[in-house]
Amino acid sequence: MLVAARNLRKTFRSGGLFRRGAGVLALDDVSFSLAEGESLGVVGESGSGKSTLLRTILRLTPYDAGSVTFDGAEIAAMDRGALRRFRQRVQPVFQNPYSTFNPRFSVGASIALGFELLGNVDKADIPGEVARLLDDVGLDPDLASALPHQLSGGQRQRAAIARALAVKPDLLLLDEPTSALDVSVQAQVLNLFKDLQGRYAFSLMLVTHDLPVVTFMCDNVLVMKSGAIVERGETGTLVRDPESDYTRKLVSSAV
Ligand SMILES: Nc1ncnc2c1ncn2[C@@H]1O[C@H](COP(=O)(O)OP(=O)(O)O)[C@@H](O)[C@H]1O
Ligand SMILES: [Mg+2]
């Protein structure tokens, strides 16, 4: 298994030092695994814990109990070297691509950082590699010299994808990657992910409140409610024949 999570728990404590609120149980005994080459969707209403799960796997949010392994290694126990390699092999793409770019760097310079980090491309060849990558994500290579704010939302998300792919990741973790985009652009970006997955061969975990996005993109799906996984299965089967009322509601509100 590429990713295996066992009995994950996360509570966000509310209140100040002397106020002991019960807190929010954002992850409630969550277990799942993701095989190499798999595309796994995570769907659920707002506040169900999807983003927390993704951030936990990225080692951006520490968990209270349980374990997460990536390629067999517990992520909480990684030393600096292992963590650096993990940060290269697992790439996030968030809803708002602004956050992934330094506003003062050209788009090309931000993507070039990935190649510099990996160190497997001669310095002189990096501009050509950046241009090839921009072309791969459907952007004009001339946009390498543009600043992030000069791109449209859809272009910026494509650039964020290029930046993620520059380090040749094994796993892409996508959190509502099209929710901030115009409806007309959403399908284009989803098609791009599919196309790139064929060419770059990464595994994929995609978090969204939007079930049709999962139906289009993912082999398998986890359904989350109040921090817990209420249902899981092959996407087509689950959509055709949901087991829980909650999933049935998600399915019916999506059509
Ligand atoms: N940093 C945080 N501090 C406090 N509470 C949080 C934090 N992040 C998320 N939560 C709470 O945890 C729950 C799950 O949130 P989240 O994972 O963002 O859900 P989703 O992505 O499914 O909308 C929500 O109740 C949310 O308010
Ligand atoms: Mg979220």
C-alpha cells in the first residue's frame, strides 16, 4: 500500500488556556488505504473532516492517535532526510492556487524550483523543462515569465499542477481543486488531471464535497460524516447503490 491510515483521531480543542471546551472531533477512528496507481475520492458535507484527513496525510496537521504510513514508513516518525523525500513524493494541490505561489516570483521561476530541488536536470536545461511542463498542462510556455496574479484562475491552477509535477511525485493530494474555478473551466481542469495521470502515472487522492467530481475522477471513494468514514466502495457501485441514508442524500443532491 502506498498510504495506510489506521485508527486516526484528531480533536481540535476550542477556547483559550483556561477554557476547556469539548473540542471538535475532526477525525474519528479513520482507517483506509490507497494502493499504487489508485484514484481515491473523499466526499462528504462541509465540516465532515475531509481537509483535516488530507492535511494529516501531508503531515501538515498532527494527529492525536493512530498511524499513517507512506510506502511503509510512519510519517510522524520520519527524520529530516525521509521527510525531505516524502515532501517530494507527495504533492498537494489546494483549492486556491494563490497560496502555492510566491507572488513576487514568475510562474516559471516557481516551477523551476521543483527541478532545482530534485537536482536531476542540468541548470541550463531547466527553462526548456519548464516550457515542456507548461505545455503539458495546456499553458502557453511564454507564461513562464508571467507573475501569478497575471493569470486567470484556471491558468493559475494549471500552473500549480505543473509545479506539483516538476518533482515527479508518486501521489497527488487534491483538496477541492476545482471549487474556486468557473464552472466552464472545472471540467477542463478535471480532464487535464485524468490526462496527466495517464502520462505521469501518479496515484491520486481527491477531496471534494462534489460527488460528480469523484464519479468522474476516482476508482474508489470514501464517504465522510462528522469525522468518520460511513461508507466506502468502488465509485460506480456506491453511486448506484448507496448503503447509508447520508450517502443516498449526497447522491440525490448531486443529480
Ligand atoms: N485548524 C482548525 N482549528 C479548529 N477547528 C478546525 C480546524 N480545522 C478544521 N476544524 C474543524 O474540524 C472539522 C472538520 O473540518 P474540515 O476538515 O475542514 O472539514 P471539510 O474539509 O470536510 O469541510 C470542522 O468542524 C472544522 O470546523
Ligand atoms: Mg475542506
